[in-house]
Amino acid sequence: MQKENTVRDEFFLGAVTANGFTTSFDKVIANGDYFTYILKGGAGTGKSSLMKKIESELDEGSRAVYHCSSDPNSLDAVVLDDYKAIIVDGTAPHTFDPCLPGIGQVIVNLGEFWNESELVTNKDEIISAMKLNKSYLARGGRYVRALSDICFDTYSLAGEALDVSGIKELAARIAKRVITGKGGGKGELSQKQLSAVTMEGFKTYSETLLKHSRVYSFSDDCFAASGALFDELAACASSKGYDVLVCVSQLLNDDVTEHLIIPELDVAFVSVNKLTDTPHSGRAVNLSRYYDSELMALKAPRLRLNRSAARTLMDEAAKTLTLAKAAHDDIEKYYISAMDFTALDKLTKKLVTRIKKRKA
């Protein structure tokens, strides 16, 4: 259980888009104030469990945990702010390697604890499960890419009817009331993945948004109005010295802002639509009035078709990712049986001791 003074944010490390798997976590690793432990090893080598144990042991202070979009119950990274330490899974599809070996990052090889002879005994079964997992992930990726194309078509259609000047005026009114004073940061815009298509369907770590003292929700089924509004607000906050977390939409190839967080102001801006059904607090402001009604009426048949297709594609993607997870579980069982977890526990304790020494 986390202690009361612990501040915990949850994100995804990355997600599959029309450009394949994408992540911006390399920018987190590049932070010179933090030291990164890059875990290497295949499925079942205990990377996620190691991170969970370390986070549980070092249970004070601010931290962010990053989940796997293929399996939200599995961790891909932990960032411990008070210890200036990062632990991350550096294996494919999110391959990371040290850019400042021994100075800024170090590789932790969990493959050292394999019983290789036992793995060789089950070679054929492991290869078969790997091929099946790869096939399902590829199929799920195709569904997600098709979903992204459909959603981007909706976004583009709506963008043609968007009242840009009206959105700018709305942003100015909100900023005048909410984004006041001067921030104590550098005005940095940091990209985060707060939601993703998973085997559980579309999942958003909404508590990362809703825990803030001020949460403003906006309803927008076509993505364009909310994306433009949040970009205006992000630019305003940045210009005043506030650091901003820009949460991008996987459904729109990570090119459109889905949610916005300004930590120093303890404020979050949330977009809500029927497709993602993101939890929100209070009543959502309807942004439909910022679209030209006549133009939108002409586009209505295509927009309805897109909504129907998007739901079907999202359901199929979730089903396929579930099959991929089952194949992944088959891979894991062979590696788990071949792992020396006593040695892994000793390594975990050593890492905890090393990280404790880094506490700010």
C-alpha cells in the first residue's frame, strides 16, 4: 500500500499507431538528473515484477508508473522522482540502450538467471508460441492502424467545419480564469500516453486526470475542437512558464492532444466522446457549437459510418490482443520455469539499496 504522502501518476509507455509502435519515453531517459536502469530479458524473466517490488519498497514521494498497452497489468517503467531513478523494460518493441553508459544509464541483464539447457529442451514449443504471439500482435496492429485512419478521417472532416476563431476566443476566456500568474517551470511540453487500445478495450488512466483539484471536461465526438482548444491552452501555459503534460491520442496517430495536465496549477483538461467513453467529473462542456452546423449536416452520413466502423475495429483489436496475451502467457511459462528467482530477488534488493542512496 502506498503511503499518504505518495503522489502516483499512471500512463502507458507507448502504443501502436499508424506508424507502428511509438513511444516518447526516450525523452524521459534523456533527463540528465535521473539515472536509468534498463532491464533486458525476454518474457517471463520478471521485469514487471521487479519494477513492482521496487516501487512497493520505495513507497514514498512522487512517482509515475508506465503500463504495457498489450497487457495493462504489466509494468513497462517506473520513474521515482524523489530518488531521481528510472527503471524501464528495454526490450522490443520499446528497445532502449544506454546513451551515457555507467553515467546516465546501465543495463540490467535478467537473462543471466536463465537455465539455458531447460529453455533448449522446450525450444520448439517456445518458437511456436512466439510465432503465434507475433502473428496476433501484427493483426491487432492492423486493426488499430485501420481504426486510426477512420478516426483521423473524422477529425479531418470536422476540422474543415471548425470555428477556429471561436475556439481561440474560448481558450482565451478559460486561460484568463485558470492559467493565472507565472509558473515556476521551464514551460516544457512533455508528451504522455494516458490512453490506449488494449485487450480490455479502450483504457484511460483517468485517475491521473481526476485527482486534480480542478478538472474541466469537454464533450467532442469529432476530436478537432477539443484538440485545437487544448493546444491553445498548452501554448498559453507554456508561455507563462508552466510545464505541461500533453496527453496525445493513439487513435489519431499521437498527432492530436486528447487531454492536458498542468501539474503546478493542479488542473486537468479532459476530452470526452462516445467512442472512448473517458470517465470525467461534473458536466462536460459541449463543443459541438464550434462546428459549422450546415457543413456538419452534409458530412453526417460519413461521420455515422466512421463511428460504426471505429467501434467494430476497436472491438476486434481488443479480441486479437487478448489472443496475443494468451500466446504470450504460453511463452512466459517456459521462461518462468527456467528462471532462478532466488537470484533475481537478490538482484532486486541490491537495486533497491543502490536507488535508496540516490534519494534527493
